Amino acid sequence: MTSDDRMPPGAAPPVLALRRPEDVIRAVPALLGRSPEDSVVVLGLRGASGRVHIALSAPADEPPDGFAYATAEALAAEGCGSALAVGYGPAARITPRMDALREAVRLHGVELRDALRVTDGRYWSYLCPSPDCCPAEGVPVPRGGPPGVPPGALRAGPSDASEAVAPVGGPERDRMDRATTAAEARCARMWSTRDTGGHAAFGTAFRAEGLREVRAAVAGALAGRPPGGADRVAWLALLLVSVRVRDEAWVHIRAENAALHADLWRRVFRMADPGYAAAPGSLLAFSAWLGGDAPLAEAALHRVARLAPRYSMAALIRQALDHRISPDRWRPVTPEWLERNSPADGPTERPPECPKPPEGEGPTP
């Protein structure tokens, strides 16, 4: 579940007041850079002014409870005190998700200011009790986008790069600490079930699990789904200890979808235990650099340098930034090339160790 459409560096974000349901409905396509269909979009608001901080979207067929929990967790992790939600589709698909969302955000201390459903050219509010402004037959959807704002121009992301990569705190950090302990125990159980095969058997199983998780997370991000809750993120961060698994995530990043990858790895970076944050932080830095967001890349690298000074992938990206190398010079490799040259079932690296990763593990040459 994600969208973070960015403006050119240094550009000031357009200001659009979201006072009425019509304003929200007109703003969503500009925030996402596309017209939403058969999906639920949630705008996370921060600060006294209620400025849009993140725009999250998920397919309307995503399980209601999973959608609601992941959304509420993401809003809380990003410090959003309130939110707006718009569902696009029939009531049978949207209503269960809105009901679950209302309960989930309440439990996370996030105020849901409005929840709308749009279908067949009309909209309804789940929170407005007045038939005068919200009749049973719905209200015609306004046509056109926000006045003077081209699609994709609005930004739904933190304006301060250091704030964007700061680790989560409070209850969210407590949940991640528990999830990390559970992930380490899971890793230990994987080892114990393969002790007869030694490091080789465990390493092969660990990489296979990591590739599945990375591919699912990347596919989800590109389809507009979140990386998951604390347990899923903690397990993914631990699996990225494997260089082969980390490289699998690396080779999927392309300039045309770099912002979506950056949003995925920024969330994992912020939520991950510091001992497992170097890999997602480096993936974030690369995604940001490739997408032209140098301040975000710098902020990610600065934090990675404090956590793991010898992490080689971060050092490579640091060289690109220091030498002002243009992202246009990047020549990506394919996942197929990576598998041929570094097969997942081959002895490509020293197997990871439970429960903590080696601090300076670097990229595959």
C-alpha cells in the first residue's frame, strides 16, 4: 500500500484545502498520479494544519483486517494524527474495509476525519449522518482535478529528509522489538531443523525464504500494497542479512518505479531493528538516488553510516553521490542475470548467523 509521487527537487508543494468531500475526491488522482479504480486510498495527515503527509492505496479485494491493520500501523508509524479515506468500488467490497479501517485507526489513536465511497459517478460518506448533505442516493462526483494543479504534482511525503528516515518510536518501536525477537527465534528454529545439513542446508533454505519475501514485498509495493505489519517487516529485515536476498531487491529497482521502491524500503528502514537496518537503508538510498531524490539518499546514507560504517552497498552509493554521478548512467541488471551469476541454491556467500547479522556485509560483486 503506497504512493509517494514526488515533485522536482526544490519545488514548493502546491497548497490545496481539503475541506469538503469533493475536495478530497478531486485531490486523490493528483496525489497518486493516476485515477484510482477498485481500490481504497487513505491520506495520512500530520500537524496542526492537517497537511497530507502520505498517500496509501490498496486493492479493494485485499482482506479487510489485513488492510486495516497495515494502514493504521503505517499511519501511526509516520506520526499521522488523522486521516481521510476514499474507497472506489461497490459497497459489498468497500464497506467491510472501511468498517475495519475505522476500528483499526481508533485503536492506533488516529482520527478518521471522513470515509467516502465512490462508484458509478456518485459518492457516499460513511461518517456523515445528515441526509441533507449525504443523501441515500449519493452525491454526484465533481469532475476535473484540483484547479491549477497537474496530476502527480502534489507531494504526499515528508518534506524533511532526516525526518523521513528517522526510526519509529513509542508503541510502534515496542511492537517492532517484540517482532524482531520473534523473527530471531524463527531464524533459530530454521537452523535447528537443518542442523544435519550444516551451514549449506540452512543457507539455501534461508535464501529461498528471503527471495520469496523480497519478491512478495516488491510486487506488493508496485501494486500499491504495504510491506505488512511489524512481524512481516521484522522478518523481511532479518532476511536481508543475506547478500543474495538483498541483491534480489536491488536488481528490481528501476528509474521508472524508484519512488515506489523508495517508499517500501523507507518504511522497512524506519521500522527495522538497528541491527538489521543497514540493508533496507541502503536499498532506500539507492532508490532515492535513482529517482533523483538526492536529499533522501543522503539522509538514508547518513543514518546507515552510524549503524554500520563498513556496509559496502552504502559505500558504493556514497561514491555516486560524492562524485555527482548522474542516475542516467546506471545500467541495471535483471533478476535473471543475477540468478545465473549468483544462483540462490549455490554457495554464493557465507550463510547468515542467528540472531544478529555481521555488521559490514557488503554487496555481491
